[in-house]
Amino acid sequence: MENKKMTLAELNQKKRAGEKITMMTAYDYPTARLVDEAGIDTILVGDSLAMVMLGHSSTVPVTVEEMIHHCKAVMRGTQSAFVIGDMPFLSYQVSVEKAVENAGRFFKEALCDSVKLEGGSEMADVVRAIVRAGIPVCGHIGLTPQTATMLSGFKVQGKDAESARQLLQSARDLEEAGAFMLVLEAIPDLLAARITEELKIPTIGIGAGKDCDGQVLVYHDLVGLFERFTPKFVKRYVNLSPMIREALLQYKTEVKNGTFPGPEHSFVMKPEEAKKI
């Protein structure tokens, strides 16, 4: 019996009921299965895969084709979680028409449940057009990694009153444009709480305090598979990298000294049969 699929109505109900929403990134089939089996509400196929899966120094280089490739794999590994495909840099900024076309690819080719895009009030028209086309949109404000250079790097946003007011207005505008959810990244906790209280749609925090309607982390950060840097807001629940290195070293040693494969890993032929060859 298949698990019941998470819906937009259920996500909204969780906000109204004060029940926290869980979100986790996943970029491939086996990870998606693990996340889904854990009962995580939503899966984000984030453009962060550019860094943690493809080895880029930022999220900017990843393409629509690469994102759709990974989204397809995640969808094959998911039964119940609500899946959000992350639209990469320049897939929605060039024109509204191009944004709708690319969002449609995530929806039609990858079979994602929705898409996510970065930006505040300036993206309201884009969000409105994609939603009008029948595709649910998750917004993303605060620290927006695709445009981190314009934000002077990976820094907390909205720390002063003026920039905080701008983020609050962006949240209002994105909700009015039809976004069903908003990711709040690297903004002060009291600002995130204010946005969460004012909006009717759920907010998902990442470095935005505990008062958001839900939380998201990058899977590779949570399990200790990405070691280049660890943001302040990350909690590492297990550190797999040293364990994997140890397993690889042990395998290497056993192959070299001839202890692997042993009889239990081999298909053994009876000596009398071997003599007939």
C-alpha cells in the first residue's frame, strides 16, 4: 500500500494548526527514498546540488537540464513527500515567458509538485505568471545564494530596520502574487517571526530562528558529507565522511592483502568439477 501524498492543503493546515513542517534537500534516488521513508513532509531538489553533488564553488553554474535530471531521480524515489524543484540562475530572470516555460519543464518533464525561485518583490510578476500557468511556486528571500555576490557574500540579511522592512514587503508581495510557501534564509529570528506571523502561507526557515512554520537543511550538511564549510545554522546529526573513508581504507587493505573476497563472497566450484575443465 502506497503512502499518502502530501498536498498543498495539508501544508497550509499544518501552519494553521501550529504543526511544524519538515523539509530536507535530496538530489538522487537513494537519498530521496531515505528522506521519504523518514516521513519528511517536503523535499527540495535544491540548486545547492551544484556545490554538494557537482563540485562547483557556488550554485550559479548548474543548468536547467542538470536540475531536471536530478529532479527526475528524486521523484522516482519519492512516494509521499511534496517535491519542490529549484529553478537555477537565469532560468526565470530573463523574461516572464522564459520563466513560465522553464517552470513548465520542471512540472511536465520532471513531474515535480512545484518549483522554487529566489528573489523578493521584483519577482512578484514572475511568480504570478507561473502560478497562473497552474504551477505552484515557493518563494525564497533573505540570503539568496544565486545573487550572493550582489549581497556582498553569504551574510545575514535584514539586520537593520530598513532592510528588514524591505524583506517584510517582499514576503507580502510574494504571498499576494500567489506563492504557496516562503523560504527564509539567514535573517534575524525576530524578523522571521514577524513575517511568519503576518503571512497566511507557511514559512520555512534556514538560519531564521525557531519561529518559522518549518525548517530545512541540506542533506549533505546534516549527515556530514559536505566538508568544505559548515554554516552557523547547520546541525550535523551524524558525521559520515570519516566513517566512509575508514570503510574505503579497510576495503583497500583487504583487497591488497587478499582477505577480500573470502569464501562467503565467492561462488565456489567443487574441486572435482574444476578438474573436468
